[in-house]
Amino acid sequence: MDQKTNRSVTQPRTKEFVIARTFDAPRELVFRVWTDPEHMQRWWGPKGFKVIHSKMDLRPGGSYHYGMRSPDNQDMWGKFVFREIVKPERLVFVNSFSDENGNVARHSMHLAWPLEMLNTITFIEQAGKTTVTVRSIPLNATVEECKTFEDGFDSMQQGWGGTFEQLGEYLASAVRGQV
């Protein structure tokens, strides 16, 4: 309840963004490369981006702070704050853009982008392959931010598609023992 007006305060309804990929790698390995900053540094981010900073405190309440450099030399920073870690099944975290020091910041190119998104990553193994599913929804967002989030689904599909492509290549190297 909003104490000043005695009304219920509700989160605007928005669609959940969902994307999944299946990788030819065991779940323990896939989970490990998502939860080790050394591994994350080698594959995380959209295709063509290079991770320039990767620091993780893997525990509920802990964070992953990363910096990426785009192909045109622009730096972007982001942060996860872990809510739940169920090895090797699930990661739940609040994701946001950040500054170099890890403070939550607005997306530099989309000022109406939600400040925070609740992400749930699941890892399901079947016949030696692992399906990774990413579910994301704005957290504490305005109506405008929810609309911007939904309008960004195509861009998110591309970004996650490139990220999954890099993850697939990295996992293939790991399975061959090259990592």
C-alpha cells in the first residue's frame, strides 16, 4: 500500500522476454561457465563485444560486475545482483546497466529502458545436451519503461542470439579440452 494515498501500488503488466538455446555440453559445465568470472570473460556479451572487466561474488546478495567494449570502441558496464543460486539448475538475478564502479545507471542509448530486470536462467540437461532458458522481466518499472522493454524484444533476440553463439563456441572448445 502507498501510505500517502492509501492506494495499492502495482507493477505495470508487461510481457516476459524468453529465449532458449540447446548446447552440446553437460549441464555442470554450462553452469560453471555462467558462474566463473574467468569463463564469463571469454564468452559473455553480444557478438563482437570484448569483456574488459569481470568480477563475481557468487552468492545470494553477491554480484557480477562486468565491462564490455563494443566493436566501435564504446565501453558498456553492467551488473547482476544474485537472488538465488541453485547449482546446477538455476540462477536468478537482478540485471542492470551500471557505471565503471558498479552503480546502477541508465542505458546510455535508451534512457527509457528499465533500470532493473529480473532474470531467471535455467539449465536443463537431456541426453548430454543442456538447454539454457533466459527469462527476463522489468522490475519496479514505469509504464513507459515496460513499453520500451517490450519494443526492444527484437534487439534483445539479436543480442542474446550473439551471446549464445559465443557461448556455444566457447563450450565446444571446453568440451574438446581447449579451455
